[in-house]
Amino acid sequence: MARYHIETYGCTSNRGESRQIEQALREGGHHPAEGPEEADVAILNTCTVVEKTERNMLERAKELEDETADLVVTGCMALAQGEQFRDAGVDADVLHWDDVPQQVLNGECPTVTPDTEPVLDGVVGILPIARGCMSDCSYCITKHATGKIDSPPVEENVEKARALVHAGAKEIRITGQDTGVYGWEEGERKLHTLLERICDIDGEFRVRVGMANPKGVHGIRDELADVFAEHDELYNFLHAPVQSGSNDVLGDMRRQHQVGEYLEVVETFDEALDYWTLSTDFIVGFPSETDEDFQESMALLRETRPEKINVTRFSKRPGTDAAKMKGLGGQTKKDRSKAMSELKMEVMGDAYEAMVGEEREVLLVEDGTDESLVGYDEAYRQVVIADAEDRGLEVGDFVDVEITSHNTVYAFGEPV
């Protein structure tokens, strides 16, 4: 039986894929090694979001090639740009996620069957509800790896969620490239139906919904907001990446939604929920972004004031249509990124400052530094309890806390 070493980079979906690979290997009798040097095979699950990440993946692949007997490269960069590893002289098997277990198992019994066990990381269950998306963004290379949306039936995902809860999950993270279009290929968006069914599972747990593009959410915004308002099991949290405040830029990005649709989603959730977190993403420095376009993005950020914001400086991805466009100067992109990041910190700091003095119920999900534990309140805002272990608290506990202070992007809580 082989000893394996697996490394994962990128988003929660990638972590879920790695967990499924690892579960299949463990079922086949293989065991994790202490490091790549002790492993018979190393598995590198790659990310390819930006150019810097791509370079890091190639460098890490070369390092692992020297450290282990056999190397398997999978993940988004492997699927979208597998030739880059070959061009760089990396001696590795470049495979789709689904093909990794059989490659490593080398035909040994038992035959790998997908999703036989829940994907569990401590008290956090990772539930990929679908693979792929319905978008065709001009800048996105991940689409080449994942393809169109492929949604398993609602009942199948509910059973996966039930298995996670029975296995000890206190937090279920719904993941996917675009959760908002779950079921779209069958002509019926079903995210709200799936969430309602998962919330009906017996047990004490919370559910976080992963990234959902505004276009997909817009068509079911009323139904989705109603489900959030009705079920305490759902974190009041929505990650809807707008990417730009300019309709012209959104058109060049082929983002499918317009700013007005994004605003209607936000307004619907504002009306349904008293306390919730809006998470969004902006790309700054897209090739066609003018100064006026950028200021529209800044204005949208000020208007909607999302509590969680990801700012990405545009970088050309090979094989995408946006890579063929004449780009902006590096200094322009840097200046815009700096300006938006400063505004981001101001907006997020205001949100956490407003929490000070309030009481919140927090689910502790992971270890922090020293004796601290990290958890999330009902709106999925991060709260740290500094001396949690001294107080006898453990990961998986629900704790009522008073918010005593904050550090711009997370809060500190004192148990009450």
C-alpha cells in the first residue's frame, strides 16, 4: 500500500476535492506520509486564479518532483493549463480530480466510488453541491477546468449533508464555482429548495452558502432571502461577487449581470434580514476600465458597504479573451488597488466597530493562536475568544459572547 502526501491550494472547493481524493485513498488502504520525502506519491491540487499563483504552482511542482518518488498534479491549473507543467519540464501525471484516486490506487480493490463518506475537517463539513458554472467570463481560466454546471439531485446533496451532521459536523460549508445556478441545467434553480431541505435535518449546526454570482441569485432573490429569514441554521451571509461598478466593464467582462441587478439582490436581503453580511469581490485594472469606471466601483462599494470585500488586481490569464486586450499600466493597476483596499479596510472596520457592545451567539470552529478559539456569529462575522481553552470551551461549542473590541477584519468576544 502506498504512502501519499497531498497539498491543496486555492478555494474551499479545492479543499473539498482534496478531501474526497484522500478519503478514496484511505478506503483503498493507503496512508498519509509525514511529508513528501517519506511519500511514495505526492499530489499537488493547484489553483490558477492569478499569474502569481500560477508561478508559485510551477515552482512548488518542481520542488515536489525532487522530494518524492511520483508526482500527480491536479486542480484548476492542471485542467486549464496542464501543458505549462510539461513545458516547464515537470515530470508528473497531470490529471482531473476524479482520476487521481484510481491513478494512485493502480487498479487495486476496492473500486473507488465517489462520495461514499462525508468530507469532514474537524467540525466543518465541506459540501460541494455542484461542479462548474453557467458563466463565460472573458478573464476567467477556471472555466476551462470546470466546464458547465453539473448539479446532482437535491436529495443526493441532502443525504450528503445529513451524513456530515451525523459524523459530527457543526458547520456545513456549501461550495461550488457558482452555487446560485445550482439546478440551472435542468431549467430550475434549486438553491433555495436545497437549503430549506438541509435546514430540516435533525441536529444543531450552521450552514454557510459559498459564492453565488449575482445573475444566478437575482432570479431567486425573494425565495432565497425568505429561506434565510426563516431558518436560524443558515448564516445570514451572501457572497455575491459584483467585480465592477461599471456596466460597461461588466459587459467587457461578460459577467451576465448589471449593477442594477446586484443592487436589487442587496436590497432584497436588506428588507428580509435585520443583521447580515454581504461579501463581494472587485477586479481593479481590467483592460477597458477607465478612471470613470473605477470611480463607479468605488461609489458602489461606498453605497452597499459590504462587510467582507476581496480586491483583486487584474492579471491576464492565458487562453482567455481578456488576455488579448491591451492592458493598463502596472502603476495604474497598483494605484487603483491601493485606493480600493484602503476604502475596503475603512468599510470593514466600520462594520466591526458597530458590533462592539453587542451580544452574539458564536459557533467555535477552529483553533486560534495560543489559547484562543475562532468562531462565527449568526452573520458569519469572525469572532475570536482569546482565552477560550482556559474557560473550558472547545471547538464545536455554541457560546454567547459580548463583543468587546475588534481588529478591523475580526472581532474579540467575551463569554457572557
